[in-house]
Amino acid sequence: MDLILETLGLAKSAELLSLSPPGWGSNLLRGLANSLQIAFGAFGFGLVIGLFGAYGKLYGGVVMRDLLAIYTTVIRAVPELVLILILYYVGTDLINQASQAMGYGRVEISGVVAGIWVLGIVQGAYSTEVLRGAIQAVPPGQIEAARAFGMPPLMLMRRVTIPAMMSFATPGLANLWLIATKDTALLAIVGFSELTLETRQAAASTRAYFTFFLAAGALYLIVTLCSGAVFARIEKWARRGQRSLRSGER
């Protein structure tokens, strides 16, 4: 009897998770695609902010360093859910006010753009500190040698600093990527149809909360495992030659 009930339960779960109606599998996959789209965009946007922020903190003037210190301190101090609400609603309102002041109508901002903007600002603060520490870990002799050869700042950054700092920055950036994938779940509070919101809607419609949230957890776990494998290869590439150097020193 128990075996029959267990089989029926598995069959019902499989039906609920199927890709065709009445299953909700396609909804979950659509939510996962939206989550990854925002995570990729926010991570990339945050890297751009972090790179310029790190250089600004290290080599900028006093005013720039103070402004960047305020930015990174405030973003890291305020809970991310509160930041998302502030940046989403206040940012949207400011954009519409500016648009109306210039004689245009209200601007319809897509959920993807808003999500990338909001999470990118949050990611930028953490990326700034990760990249700043990675730049400081680069042996000063390499930078001094490049300057002695007359490399301009942009060439020095592209050919020396960024390649040399990658081995130090990759572990921290891997963590930031995983944080970005999980932070997309917070966008459900503003009504964006990412994986968590799609899961909640499916669970509320079918009352199969355990099935759907377990499936969502499995999808997040798959993303984490795949991301870990990708970043492990990136870190191995960034550290090429270092291991053999250490072996030679031994």
C-alpha cells in the first residue's frame, strides 16, 4: 500500500513538473532563464563599476575616494532587500520625472533592465572591494617595470594589471556571481517573474509547495555546480605558471 501511494505521489509530482499543461515545468524554466539573464547583466554591470571604482579608490583624488568610500559603505551596510526597493521605486520615479521635465511622457522600464540596474549597483560595491584588493596583491615590481617601458595607463591596465590580478580576484568574483544568482529571488517582491516568483505562483495554484520549492532548489543547485566548474577553469587559467613556479622554489 505504501509503495502504491509513493508511486502515485511521484507520478503526481512528475505531472506537475512536466513541461506541457497541466504541468508547470515550462514556467519554472522561464523563471530560471529570467533569473540568469538578470544575473549575467547585473554581474557584468557590477564588474564595470567595480573596475572603475577600484582604480578610483587606489589612484583617484581625495573627493573621488571619499565618494567611492561612501558608496561602498552604504551599499554594504543596508540590507539588499531594502536597497532593491529604494533603487527600484526611487530610480524609476526619478527617471520618469526627468523624462516629463524634458517634455516626454512616462517611460516604461522593462523588468529585466530594472533588475540589472538595481542588482548591478549592489554588485558594483562588492566588486569594487574585491578588485581593489586584487590590484593591491599584484607585485609592485611588475607595474613599475611596465611604467619603466613607457606603457600608458590603459595599456598597463589591459596588459599587466588585469591579467596579473585575475588569480587573486577570481575566488571573490565567483562568490559575487553566486550572490547575484540568488539575489534575483529578491526581485519577486517588485513583481518580476524570476524563478522564485514563478515557483510561488505554481505552488499556490496547486498547493504542492514541497514539490515546487524542492524543484526550484534543485535548479539553483545545478546553476551553482555549473558555475563552480566554470570558475574553477577560469581560476586554473588565471593561475597558469604559478604552480610550476612554486614547485621550482621547493
